[in-house]
Amino acid sequence: EFHKDPTGFGRLTGIDQLAGPEIVSAESLAAESGTLTRYYDAPYRNDTIEIMLPPEETGMNDLEYKVHMKPGATITYSWNVTGDEEHPDWFYFDFHGETRPIPEGQTQPTVVEYLQATGIRSNGSLIAPFEGIHGWYLQNQSDKPVVVHLQLSGFYELVPPGEYGNEAGIEPLLR
């Protein structure tokens, strides 16, 4: 009753299992609900990125910021916008992924749209469906400058400044 077996009789006879928890294998749960665990060659990482976007009138109010991920790699993200919280619908984002460089024999890159919306915050995770760059197109439609505060965690590589997916040359904040 109290998960105590001072004589060991319950363990020897298997009676102690009657009051214990049901033991379920991870494989049987995965068959019902999909993969439960993932293992990675790359180390886990955390990055904080701040992206400044001028007002719409400047014509320099949008950019793309992406990270490189291998198939099955997981990333968790959270971002919010400061500078014009009064107009959340004036900030547009498009979370998507694409194959780059184009795999041999393929004439067009594959692009997958995950979420297109307006708002000043988003939180979520992604399990990369293919190797490529995954991230955000960000557009400030406000008449005020804004800053996007992006926090990333998971199994990914930063795209070097100036390369496709980070043409704006954005560097992570140092801790």
C-alpha cells in the first residue's frame, strides 16, 4: 500500500507490481502519437538576436533572417517587437523554410510556408522537414522604428552575415 516491501516477498512474487504504475514503452507511445525523442550530432545552442527595422517610409523596413537546419532538427523560438506596440497589425511576418543551395537535379528551390500573419509576438517550435534555411521575413509597416527581439534555442547553425538568409549581416548578441 505504501510501496514498502520489508521482506521482499512482494518483489519476488510480482505482487508489488499490482499497485505500481503501468510501465509503457516509448516505442508503443511513439506508434500512437509520433516520435517522442530525437537525438542530434550537433550541440544544443541558444542565441539572442536583435533586429532593428526603420519605419516604412524609409524603404528599408524589411529583411529576412534565417538559420540553417538539417532534416529533423528542432528549434524553439520566441520573439516580440518593441517600438510601436500600439499598432500590432502594422508588423508583418512570414515564417518559412527553403532549400538552399538548390539540390543537384532540382531546378527550383522548395519553399514551405509555416505561418504568415501580423502581430508583435510569436512563440513556437519547428522540426525541420528538410535541410535548408528556415526563418522569418519581417516587415515594419509602421511610421516608427521598431526592434525585433528574437530568442532561439535548439539544434541549428547561424547563417553567416552577408550570406543568403542573412544578407542584412545580423550578428547574435554576445552574452
